[in-house]
Amino acid sequence: MTRIVFIVIALGLVGAGFWAYHHDQNLRKNAPLVNLGDPNEVVRQLLGDPTSEGPCGSLTPIPKACTDEYVYRYWYAIFQPQYEVIWFDHEGKVLGEQHVLSPF
């Protein structure tokens, strides 16, 4: 029984690692394809659902006219967390984006 539990946990960890790597590769590949003026639907098609969504300024200074931001976390960056932050105006159009490295 212990061996089965160990194998299930090991397979779960390996699966999570593959998922994180694949997610981060897609984020690296598709983040540069986001353009100023793109609607939030296009951003979701390119990058998927954000890790967090809400008012501007959670990780970076707030750009002028920003009403909403999407934050995408790179899951494979364990020791120095990384994020893609995308800002939107009141019409839901991209104002800009920034790659953010956590300071610790």
C-alpha cells in the first residue's frame, strides 16, 4: 500500500512539473504576440485565463487610464517568481504589458 501511495505522489509531481513547463513555454511564446489595443478576449485566447485579475497596481506602478489588469504567473520559476502583467483601459483594450521579476 505504501508503495502505491508513493508512486501516485511521484506521478502527480512529475505531471505537475510537465504542466508547469508547458504552461510557461506557452506564456513565453505568446506574450510577445499581445499588441496595444487588443481586446481582453484576444489576450485570453493567446495566454489563457490569468492567474489573477483585478484592479491595476498589484505588482507594478499603475499606468495612466488603467482600469483592470491580468497577471500571469510563470509556475516553473520557483526561486525567483516571474509574471506577465497586462493592463486594460475602460473599453477592455490593452494599454501595455510588462514582464516582472520578483525582487526576492
